[in-house]
Amino acid sequence: MKASPLQQKELLRLQALDIKVLQLSHQSKSLVQHAELADLNREAEASRMKLLGRSGELDDVRTELGRIESDVEVVEKRIARDTDRLQHTSSIKDIQALDSEVASLKKRLFDLEEIEIAVLERQEEHEAAVAVVEKERDAIAERVSATESARDEVLVDLTRQLTELTRDRATVAATIPDDLAALYERLRITGHGNAAALLRARTCSGCTMTLTGSDLADARQAPADEVIFCPDCGAVLVRTEESGI
């Protein structure tokens, strides 16, 4: 393939832009914030599960307290009913029976109130435990928000740079003949991004191989408009006054 030395040099500009694009793309995918967010998401999930467990325990205690309060209400109503009956009966037998029942109910009420106090204390403990986890959850959420903001700020800048590079690449690519551009793109794919390299001091700047023997002789004898390739990495070797041949 033939291409003027100037056109071949444009491949170097294109290659440099493509390398920068790859570097920025890699940078955008490997931001430290990505790893931080992954860790924070794991922390958030662990906190969510912990909160779920402690909230469940609190709900159980509240349910237990509700049952006790219902029992207390029932006993209090029975005491009130029996006390009222006591005030409206003159039967010694009924009075003795009612007195006995009221005394028994008051003992039951006392026991229930003791249990209620203990359950209330447990409820306060569980509410405090839930509050601690909620505080942890909120703190994690704040860290997530701050990290996402930092990530987005960096990504905005990287996107701006990529946009500028893409525009510059299109400008350079437009100056390269179609056949040479097609060759470059094919080499870029098969060579994992390394499609054109400067031959400097008889060394390929792409793979750092130094030309010797017949390879060096072929490079020396090739016309300036002949497209030659690195015998090692296959990239287009662009010759300049720095080539040393």
C-alpha cells in the first residue's frame, strides 16, 4: 500500500488520540468511587438486614405489650364491675365471693402491671437498638450520596475530555485516505489498539522491538511512500528523521 509520509504521520496522531480515548475510558471504569460505592452498597445491605431484624424484634415486643395492655384493661373492667356489684348487694355470701374475686383480680392486675413495666423497658431497649441502626443507615446513605457526587463530578470532566478527543479524532481521520484508514482500523482491532507506531532509532515505539538484519535492510530500502509494518507487532511503522535508518 502507498501513502505519503505526511499521511502516514497522521496515523501517529490518530493512534495518540485513540490511546488517550482508551486511557480515559479505562479511567472512567476504574474510578476509586466505583469501588467505594460497591463497599458502601454492601454496608447498606448489611445495615438494612440488621434493621429488618431489630425492627422485627421491636414489633414482637410491641405485640406482646399490646396483649398485656388488653389483659390489664379486661382485669380493670372486671374489678370495676365487681366493685360496683359490691356496692349494690346486701347478700353476705355475694359480698364474700365478690371480695375474694376482687382481691384475686387485684393480684392479677399487680402481676400484669409488673410484666407490663418489664416489657416497656424491653421496648425502650429495642427502640434504642433500632435507632442506632437507623443512624448507621442514614450515615451510610450520606456517604453514598457524597461518593456519588464525587464520582459524577469526575465523570462529567472525563466525558468532556472524551467528547473533545472524539471530535479531534474525527478531524484527523478525515485527512487520511479511506484505504489507509481502513487498514489502520483493521490493525487496531487485531493489534489490540496498537495500529501505528513511530520508528525511532530503529526501534518500534509500539512494541519496543529494535529492527536488525534483513528487517532493518527492508525498512531502509522501502520507498518513503511505501507503508511498512513492524515484523513483531504488525503495526504500521512510520518513518521520520528520527528513525535512524
